Amino acid sequence: MVEIHWTDEAQVWLKDIHSYIAQDNKKVASRVINEIFNKTQILSSFPKMGYLYQNDEKLEIRVLLYGHYRIAYLVKDDKNIDVLGVFHGSLDIERYL
């Protein structure tokens, strides 16, 4: 089974998303974060579920969609996954990956 690791950067993104949404509704903020986390758990069974963002000899970066968010992750050689970040669809993902 694939292990999913959240990078420190991805955890910061989640906290920022939560803080932003919580300004209006703390309950909704918690629900969104839980649903993003739950969505990534699908990757433990289907690691290539997200669309291919970058693939070269060294990196296989994929993006899993959840609502207005893009969950960027790296499929490593050992088939485990590093979640790199969670980006709102309006952000230029190129600046961060």
C-alpha cells in the first residue's frame, strides 16, 4: 500500500486555506480541510489518479482536483507519495512547483 506524506509546505497551505475560509465560517473551513485530506487518501489505492502535470526522468508530479483546489503531489520511485501543496484554482501553480 502506498504511503502518503504531507510536506511541511503542503501543511502550511492547508492552514492558510483553513484560516481564510474560517474568517467567514469555521465549520465550513474544517469541513473543506477534512474533505481535501480525505480526497488524498484515495491516492493510497490509486496513486496515478490525478492528471499528469510534469513527468521527466526524475519527477512525476500529478494534480488531483477537489472543488476549486488542486492538490499537487509527487509519486516517488518507491511509489509512495509526497503531497507538495494545495492550490486554489485561481493561483498560478507554475509559480509554486
